[in-house]
Amino acid sequence: MRVGILGTGVVGQTIGGKLVELGHDVRLGSRTATNEKGATWVAQHGSRASQGTFADAASFGEIIFNCTSGTVSLEALRSAGADHLAGKVLVDVSNPLDFSRGMPPTLSVCNTDSVGEQIQRTFPDAKVVKTLNTTNTAVMVDPAVVPGDHDLFICGNDADAKATVSELLRSFGWRTIIDLGDISASRGVEMLLPLWLRLMGTFKTATFNFHIARS
Amino acid sequence: MRVGILGTGVVGQTIGGKLVELGHDVRLGSRTATNEKGATWVAQHGSRASQGTFADAASFGEIIFNCTSGTVSLEALRSAGADHLAGKVLVDVSNPLDFSRGMPPTLSVCNTDSVGEQIQRTFPDAKVVKTLNTTNTAVMVDPAVVPGDHDLFICGNDADAKATVSELLRSFGWRTIIDLGDISASRGVEMLLPLWLRLMGTFKTATFNFHIARS
């Protein structure tokens, strides 16, 4: 599959690397077509890897991953272009962490709205699927680094889009993927971040994940 | 131990009932000394159970549980009286769920503050411990109703107060109690509620709980 990834940070690079490893063709996008982190990543990942602008990556992908910070995702997606997103599955991995008030970060949107919902409202022709935002990057692409049962959350308005993304997630190694329903569940998973950050501080590691125990 | 419980709703009644069962003397408090739900509860729980005003319950207790809704907790605690809370362990079980905008509820405070922090700021001489707010009432007092490993969160500024509450929680059956640090972690556990509510809708049951999987 051809995958466009918006964002050349650790999240974009890691998900992109995993997808290349699994045989997909991946283009990382950023503000500029010659982004340095993107160039290094391309050099490391062989012929299936390429880079370009946000619009280049979105145009290239049959499926798009938003791996930009949730505080700038709408801006990045506007650069990518609504036409390049229309009809496509858009996987939103972002969190609206605002570090401008100091530590711990606050959320730039929450409670009555979320980044996932904002993206779906702004790009109504994209099939937005929110997932992967509740785990550390290393865990995202290799869930087995955390021992025992643990779960991933997914939500979105389009059942087929969630099925497509779930298949990809299973190829990453995810076993339990909990479908929370429509995109408004983004609120719940994004608001998990303050607890996630606190747990990271408590355990002094990001290698953990949530599991829902039930009968 | 003498325990004062503020709130005669399901949470207050259930925690109160468990404490009586464990041999503690419990007084439920509400706005009025003759609250009907309180009277029924007292009639069902024998000589260790009593009721009164918020101030009666707070004055009676060596340890106090705030089981009022987080949207009115400060008001209830002011009625209880700062003098009756000073120097005591005050267990805050509340969530600031605001149903006035319709379903799903929003939080009346979050992101940059929390009910736990508001209570500690308003009653600086109380030793506020936030816990139990992330599980259903039935699970609170009988964690074994959820199979497998699952965890409870606790936070607060006073280590001795957390130790006292943890001992009480272990007598309820809790095995893993994760200490998230000072009372500012209330933010994280209260912001878990939107996801909790979504999970309840997904699973069609409230008999579940969070577990943190880690190495």
C-alpha cells in the first residue's frame, strides 16, 4: 500500500519505518520538501521510502497518517490539501499537548471537543480514524515490548475505514483493539494523556500500556 | 475507626455499607439531618450506622469520605466546616461530571485544575487523598467482581494520609494501588472519566477497570 505520513518527528519516522519494513511504500511529508530529518530517514529506509511536502505525502498516500502535534495538525492538514485527503482513510495519531504553559503540558483542546473531531469537521470528505495516541511510539509499532494483555483504542465514523486501519494495526502486532464508536470518542482518548504522562513519571518509563480488565 | 461520609447517594451508601461490614462506625451526612435515603441506609445497617448533617458527619469522622458530586463538593465541604476537616484525612472520591449540557456529560473543571486540587487549596489543613473515582461503585468496594489484574490510582500531598487510605483500600480487597504522587495528579484521574463512560457504553457494563501493563 502507498502510505503518506504527515510529520517527520519520532512518531512519523517510527510508524513510517515499520510500514516500510512491512513492505509498504511510504512518503514522509513536512513543511518543506527537503526536511533534514526526512532526508536522514529516507537514506536509512531504502527504495520504498521517500519524502516531500505535506501535499506531496498526502497526494502519494492511499492512506494518510497524521503524525504532527495535535496543536498544529489542522494547519498541516490544510497544507496537505483537502483534495488530497478526500475519500481517503486519515489516521489521526496526534495529541494536543501544549507545552507553552510549562510542565506538565495541558491540552489545547479537550472536554467539549478534540483534535480528532476538529479534523473530521474540517475535512468532512476524509475518513478520520483516531488510534495509537495512547501509547509510546516504540509500543505503537511493537506492542509486544509491553508484556501481558494490553489494549489499543480506535474510533471513527466509517466502519470500513476502521476495519482497514485495524488490519494494519494487527500487522504491527496489536491483538486487542477496542472500537469506541464514532469520532467523538477522540475526546476520551486524548484526555487520557494527563494520566499517561503522570504514569510515565511514576514508573520512569514509557514502556507501559492500558488494559481494560472485564468479565 | 469512626468514618464520616459526605453524600447519601449510591457511592456514599455503598462505601458506608462496606465500612460498617468491616467493623467501622459510619455516619452519613447530607444537607439535612433527616435525609430519607440516609434514614433507609441507617435502618439497614444496624448500630454502627448513623446519619446527620454534613457538619455532623465531618465532626464524627476521624477520616472523611467526600462522596458528593464533584460539581457541588466545595459547597458540601464548606457546609461540613473547615474546622471539622482540619488535620483529618479527607478521601475525595468525586468526579466533576456536568450533565447540564446533555449526554455525554462534560467535566465542570479539568485540564488546568481538578476537584481534588480545588478541595486541597480550599481546605489546606485537610489531608486530601484522591482515589476510587475511576471505578464503578460496585467495583470500589469489591474489586474481585472484575477478574484478572486491575489497578487503583491514589494521589495526595501527605504520605501518611495515603498510607492510611491504602490500608483501608486493601481491606476492601484492592491489591495494586498506584501512587501517582501529589494531589495535582487528580487532574489525570478525573480526566479519565470521558473514556470510562465511553467504555461503559461500548461494553454495556460498568464492571470493568483499568490495568497498567508494564515490564
